[in-house]
Amino acid sequence: MEFIQSIFLGILQGFTEFLPISSSGHLFLAEEFLGLVPDLHFEISLHVASLVAVLIIFRHRIWSILRGLGSTCLICVGDKKEGVLGWKLFVASLTTVPVALLLKSQFEFFRTVEMVGITLIITGILIFFSEKFRPEKIRDFSWWIVVILGLVQGIAVLPGISRAGVTISFLILLGINRKHAAEISFLLAIPTIIGALVFSLGEGGFMFSSAQFIGCLASLVAAILAIKWMMKLVQKNWIWFAPYCVVAGIVVSLLV
């Protein structure tokens, strides 16, 4: 893989990973239209870069959650409320697994340009509905929401379905504050990406060239910028991602 291609794909994946427009869909489409052969090792490394970006941005919150987990185990070292949030993220990740595995078996059926166009449109519609029909009453992140959130997140295994898009939309639709919804979605990315990495490593190992390493650095920087930008956008202007996804999906479908 050439340096320019690696950097381009790294920026594309990193920037779209935390925006509600599907990084997997954009990466797949880029590889298809550029005539590139999908590289599992490179894709794994890009997810590592995304994981590092979340750890950097939310390092203080993550440390607070880890300390809080101690308080839930009768060790008084942190905020118990933060510890409960940690357990909720863990449970949501567990409930994601069966849905993801079920859809993974049908992965090749959805890994086509036509299907990615359709799933992008679905992502856009979900974002639109979450803003137009969100309740005025703000709800807490309760346990029943946690379980359903994990199930909803499972469908993001499909290219074109944005993990950030479906999780944030779902939480907003159920009355979770926009900023809190985005924070939950990004924190949930940590156990989700780690789980996906473990699964992927079992399938294909982990190694990459110097060009791919540069692509990972580009992905890391892009992901950090995307998280910061999205945290601001979600509080007021994120609905504009809806028409982007719909138009992109239509254009992709017409190009086939």
C-alpha cells in the first residue's frame, strides 16, 4: 500500500469513525472506487488508532469510571455513580455480541455498494427521526435502556450503519440529553472496539508496513478532531448529518 493511499484511508476512517456517517461504509466505498484490495491487518490497525483517540480524549473520565468501579466492589476509591456507569457500558457491550455475531454471518451479503447505499440512507433517517421526535422530558440512563442500547449497537456491524449514529439517535429518542448521549456512545466505543479487535486478531493476526503505520497516525489525529467536533455539533447542528447520509446513499446507489 502506498503512503498517499494509506494516509487518505487513515484520515477517512479516523474522521468518520466518530461522526454518524459510518466509517466502515466510507472505507469500503473508498476501497471499491479506488480499486484497492481490502487489507484486514490495516483495518485492525486503524481501529487501534480509533481506540487510542477515545482513550486520549476521555482519559480523565475513564480514570474516574475505573476508580468508581472500585467503589462498587466495596473499595472506597471513587464515585460509585461513575462505577455504575462502567458496569452499564460493560453490560451494553455484552448484549451487542449476539446481534453482531448473527449479522456477521450475513456480512458478505451486506458488503456490496448497493447495500451500503441503502444502509447509509437508513442511518440518515434514524438521525432525522431522533431529532424530530425526541421527547422533551429528559430521562436517566436506566438499565433497560442499557440492554436495548447494546442490541441496537449490534446492527452497526453492517457497513453503512454508523455505530455513533444509531447509538446516539437511540439514546436521544429515549430522552437522554444530547451531550450525555454522545459521551455514552464514545465511551461505549472502548469495550466495543476492544471486543472487535480480539475477534479480528483471532481471524487474521496483526501486522502492518511503515506506510500503514503512517496511515494509523493520520487516523489517530483525524479521530481526535472528529470526537471534539462531534461533541460540539451534537448539542445543536448534528441533524445535518441526516441529509448527508441520505444523499450519499442515493448517489452511491445511482453510481452502481
